[in-house]
Amino acid sequence: MQLTNSGEPRSDEVDPSQAAAPVAAPKLKLKWGRERPPGAPGDRLVARLGPASQELAPFHNPVTLLDGRSDPAEDGQFPKIPLDTELDHITFVSLDCETTGHFPDRMVELGAVRFRVGEAGPWEPPTLLESLVHTTDHINPYARRVHGITRSMLTGAPSLRRVALTFHDFARGAILVEHSADAFDTRLVAKALDRPPPHHHLDTSRIAGFLFDLRDTIGLERLCERLEVTHRHPHFALADAEATADCFVKLVEIGRKEHGWRTLGDLVAVGMPPGPRPLVRPGRRPTVASAAAVEGSPSEQPRPRSRRRHRGGRRHRGATAPPAHDSILPTG
């Protein structure tokens, strides 16, 4: 430290030891848009919840599924199980998907449980499938608060195509079961496989609405409370699939006692969601393709829609040609 002529330190000199550290520039955080998570898609399933007990650990994400991936195009459509098949001889797969929460919905997690409801053969523990799904889409903040999945958690997760092919092998020869009145999860998986949904798939909310005479769709948590089913972690794909499977088993037991359900046709009659409806914008007539997609609807060319008039009688600019001079001359 330098001294002045009077022996006092100069006020314009700063002690190097007391100098402030350089301030780092703040990092800019993108609020919107697509931001690729660190890393690339992986080759192995990435579980978020895991099995409920150590006894189910050997049946959680079995290694045989990872080596048996096949192209669904080789198998054609989903196998069509006859409606007169006994319930005791059918294998069911309950599934649940978590998404980004905005249109178009992108899958970020898939959970599934393969199980049986009958006692015709030897009892087998359910097989569990669970994995996060790699995506570059932005996750809606509300959806992120609901299921707790962030883009940083998707590091090393497999791609959507790889998860869909694994699920295809997992659900081979089974009837799909979900808790969604519009078959959202089933159609989401079918879209990832580039194929139409299976011929028969069931919805537990529709079955519960029929058995309990409900006028509105019941949520999964409320259904678990009513049937006294343990839901270990809501909004986790595997936990929701487990709860859906347990509720389905109890609903089938009630249907057998009260309505004599015995075959797959009995469940399809009350629990299969309807097919997708054609997309028609509000206030507009359906197109020829949309009209033909509805069974029994005429496919004639729709009438042209008249132009809408503004207030005051003015039309859209350029809608009509200007009147001729002869039309405004007095007659006679």
C-alpha cells in the first residue's frame, strides 16, 4: 500500500487482497421452445419407480424383452381374440402413459402390467414394464407439477420407437386395459407403432360406470378408494398401471357375481371405448373424407358455405365484384 507525503494511505488505492471477485455473467434460461436434454437416447429401459417388493424384482423389466424386439409390421395388425373366449384364458395388459401435457402430446413415460384374472391355470406373478421416454419437446409446467418429470430426467432414456417396440412384444396376444374413456393411452401407443389400435381394448372407467350406474367419468384415485385398492404413487406410470389392473380384477369379480360375465364379449359390450370421431371444426360442415369416416353418414359433397356479412351490410373485401354502371341508372 502506497503512502502519501503526509504518511496517510491514499484513498484511491485498493488493497489487492480486498478486491472483489469478478462477477460471473448470469446464465440465460430458455423458457419456451425446444431444448434437447443432456445426452442422447439410450438403449436400455430407465425405470423411475421400480417394483413394489423384492419378490417382484425378477419380473420388473425382464431382460428377455430387451432382446426380443421385433418390427410390428411383420406381425400385421394386433391379434383379434374371439369374443367367445373365456375370461380365465385371456391375458390382459394394463397401461398408463405420462405426456408433455400439450398438443401434440408426446410420451415421456410408459408403464404396463401383464396379468391374468382367472384361476384355470397355475398362478403367475404379474410382469411389470416401466421406462422413461426420451423427447426433445417442452414439458408443460402444469404437467411437470403433476407427474414430476423434467427433461433432465430423460437423459439416457430410450427413444419413443424403442419403447413402443418393447411394449409391442410385452403386450403380444393380450387385451389392453386402461383408465381412459377416450382410449388416450392405447391410441398414443398405436401412433408410436404406426398402426391402428387393437380390435378390442377395455376401459375401467366405463366398466365402473356401468356397474355403479355413474353419470360421470370416475377418476382412478376415486375408483381405488371405492374398491379399496392401494395406489402406491399416483401419476407414476407404473403405479397407475398397477392400480388399473387391481381395479379391473375387482370389477370383473363384481360383474361375474351380479351380471354373469363369462366371456370377452361381455366386457367388450360395456367397457370398450368408441372409435375416434372425425375432426370437424366448430361452425363448419364436415368434409367428404370426414363424412365418409362416420358409419352410415352420407358422403355427398357438402353445400358451399355462404360468406358471412359484416355489420352494416358490408361484405368481405373482394368477395363480390363492383356493380355495373347500368345497374344503378334509373329505368323508364
